[in-house]
Amino acid sequence: MTDDVITAEKGKGAFKNGCRIHVKEKPNLGDLFVMIYLGNGAHPAAFGLAKRVRSSRSYGCASIEMELVAEGQADAFVMYSEKYTRSIRVVDIAASILILREAGGEAYDMDGNVLDMSFDLECRANFVAFGDKRVYDFIMKKGNCMSDRPTFGINVNLGLSDALGYAKRVMKALEGSSYVLDDAAAAALGMKGVPVEDMDVDVMVAIGGDGTILRTLMKNKAPLIGVNAGGVGFLAEIDVGGIEEGMKRILAGDYVVEDVFKISSRYKCGYLAEAVNEAVVYTDAVAKIRHYKVYVNDRLITEVRADGIIISTPAGSTGYAMSLGAPIVDPCVNALVIVPVAAYKFSSRPFVVPADAKVTVEAVMDKGCLLVVDGQEEYAIEGGTKIDFSKSRDTAKFIRFEKNFYSKVRAKLVNAI
């Protein structure tokens, strides 16, 4: 339908419409786009993989899906069927495997061997086609063959009462599964731990409040579920009374993964930490206001003297932004909220703008400010400079039990003390 022509000859490269193609170089394992067979007979682990990667598609045509890997549009194609008769025949991929290999990619079977099918239409195979071996390792979890039992990382806020007790309950509920603790919690329990940023796991369990969850997301991109051992815990999915039931549901695969977009902050030609909730430009001196100009897509929308300016995601609209009178935004709404902090101007009101817009905050005065990302990371901002904010390509992945957003708002915000 597109009139595209893709060709390859052994030892002479692969071409699309006469132009040489090549697999993607230096893939971002936290931002994978994978083609996955999800048809009749797909192995349950294939659906688990779809939850682990940033984005997935199922076109239903193995040769085209492998070609997308060959030209660098997709990071991998996974064919994993629990029904032998639904697996791939050599005639289905003979051409595309040559195209892939000539473009610098490869295909391994589920045991880690280079795919080598016999010329027999009765033979079928499961495999992973990829452009970079690290992608294969990520998909297979270094030999764990896309296990139906996920591996867990546990991050604990030791500053909260009985946090270690909650961690012990999580570990007991996960008996029989593989898990690691953050190094501080592990040391307190006399165990060997792993820094959160070094955990190679399928699921992160954050035990604490919203701050613990945000710190964990800054250090690790695995899908996360929060156990609320703090105050309101709006981002958490499990209360301490439901630890055992929550872990049971995760082990059973009874959950969904919600992708929440992040905010990228760019300052002086460099990208800073990304925010799940909000990025705040704030005065660097107590009780001192600053003069700000705010632009959307390079057009001035407001000029105000205030303590600061908040750029919030829908996820963050139930936090700092809400406390300043900004609206609560449904997570399905693709928008950013711009909120002045303690503005010295009665007419100053929040703005809701498209998430794809570029928002620029200019610190007009020759006096310093701070950029605070999710209340965790701080950056000094010079007076007379600008910071650009935009929707990140990356997302935070929250494990949810399909609870209604508005029920959570009523339970944790409307009816909270």
C-alpha cells in the first residue's frame, strides 16, 4: 500500500527504496518500542512484556514487524506463542531475517541461541529479533525467559514508624519470588542490598509516602506500586492493611500499568531531572518575591511578581498545585497546569495548557531562583535567565488495581483531615 521496497543481499547490506537501512544504535532501555505477537495463542509472558516496555504494537505480520526493527523504528520483535501451531514458520521470515541481519540486527531463540530454522514447513519457532543484544537481555531478563513471576525491588523510607515491619510483610508475601532491598533497609535488617538506581527488576515496591514514591521513580524506571506508610499517600495504591492482598494480586498479574507523562526541564542547553508531579521555579531567599514572565510556545501569557511558578502534570495537580487553588486534573487529560505561587496580583490565576506546548519561565530580575523538581532535586537558577519545560518522551509507570480516580479523590482528598 505504501509502494515501499525493502531488499537485502547477503554481505551487501539492506535497503529501503534504494537507501541503506540500519538497526537503532544505543537503545534507551527505559524507552523501548517493541513489536509483540499478542494474537490467539500468545504466551501470557508476552502480555507481561507489553507492560514492561514504554510502548508496544502488534501488527500481525512478522516480516513487516522485523523490517521495522531492521530500519531502526522498533527496538525488537518478540514472537512467543504457547501454542506450537501458532509459532513462526521459516517461510514467514526467511526474507526478513536476511534483511534484519544485513541491517546489523539478529534473532535469538528463547534459549539464547542464534535462530537457525530448518527448511521444513512443519517446523515452527519462537524468537526475539533485535537490533542490540542489550535489548534481548532486557526482554529475557538475562535468561529468566520473560518469567511469569516478576522480580521485585523494595525501597523503604526508614524515617517512618514501623517501616521495616512493613518491609518484612512485603518480603513474606513475596516468598518464592526474587526480590532485592535497597541498601539502607537491607543493612538495617542484616541483609545484602542494592542501590535503587542499580536494581534490574520488573516491579518496584516503594514503602513510604508520596515523597518516597517520587524519589524512587527518579532513580528507577521499573513499574512501581506504592505502599502508603506516610500521610495521605495519593500516589500509593496499597494501604498498609492491604500489603498481603496487594502482593498477591501483582503475583497473579491482576493489575494494569498506568503511564504518566513527565515534564522535561531544559536550562542553559542541558536537561535536568524530570518531574512526575511538578517543576517549581522558586525564590532562593525566604520571604523575597521575584519577577517572572511566563511564555507558552514563545508567546507571553502572563507577567507576575510572586514567590514562584509551578508547572504541574495531571498527576501533580492533586499536590502542591491543588493547595494553591489550581484545578484537579483527570489523568486522562493531556495538559499542563501553570500556577503562580503567592502572586502579588489579585488577577493572577492558573493556566491549563496543552501538554505538547513548550512553557518558558523567565526570571526577570538579576536575582537568583531555585528550580525544585518533585520536591527532590534542586538547581540554582541565575537571575535574567529562562527555563524551558516540555512534555517528556519518558513516562512513569504506576501499577494500578483499576480503581476509579474520582473514588481516590473522594477518599484521600475530599474526606481527608
